[in-house]
Amino acid sequence: MACLGKSLGVGVCRVPIGIERLGTIRLAVAALVCGVALGACAREIGQPIDAAAVGTLTPGRSTYADVVSQFGKAVRVRGHGSGTVAHWQYLKDTPDGTEYDSLRIVFDKNGRMVRIVDWLDSGDDEAAMDRHAAIAPTTS
């Protein structure tokens, strides 16, 4: 082991590292970097929007506070006429793709629900699509 700076009282020493050990260290660092990179890709934003809970919302009766208590804080709230439109969304990256739920609701100036503008669920099947159509009918 070679020590530098002994005459100055610093005592900086270099420990010789073999080629094999250097390769192991590089492999460990590469594995750590890959792990951090993959972990950064696994995002989850918001909370899942439960279909049964959406089914309990009632225009004229449900309030903004009721919806916040069920789905958490809206990601976006914008003025719409004399009321507001609030948007809740959920995103989760999975090995099979991204799960996505989105719910937009119009509230009047008193915070009472007027109607569901749209409700999207990445896991929709035909029965769920029928429920969505019953809750949020399209206009023609």
C-alpha cells in the first residue's frame, strides 16, 4: 500500500484494486443504476376510481366534498359557466401497460353535482361500458 502525504500528516493512502474486483464494482454500479432507472418508470398517480362508488353519485344531491372524500383531491378544477368542472385521474404503470381511470364531473355554483361529463377506465369490459353509458349518456 502506498501512502502519500505522510510528511504533511495527512495520511492519504491508496488501496490497490485488482482487475477482478474492479469488474465486480462496475457490475454492481451498473445494476444499481438500472434498478433506479426501472424504479423511476413505475409511477402511480392518484388513486383508483371505483366503479361502484361512481355509481352512487347522484346529480343534485352529491356534492364536490362528497366526491373528494371518495376519490381524493381533483387534479384539475376549472370554471364552467356559473359552476365548475372537476377532473380526477389515476395512472399506474404495470408490466402489461398503463392502467388509466379518468372522471370529469360538472358542479353548480353551490358545489352540487350536475352531471358526469365522462368516465374512462382502462379495464373496461362490455358490462362496464354499459354502466358508463347509463351514468354519462352521450349527447347527439
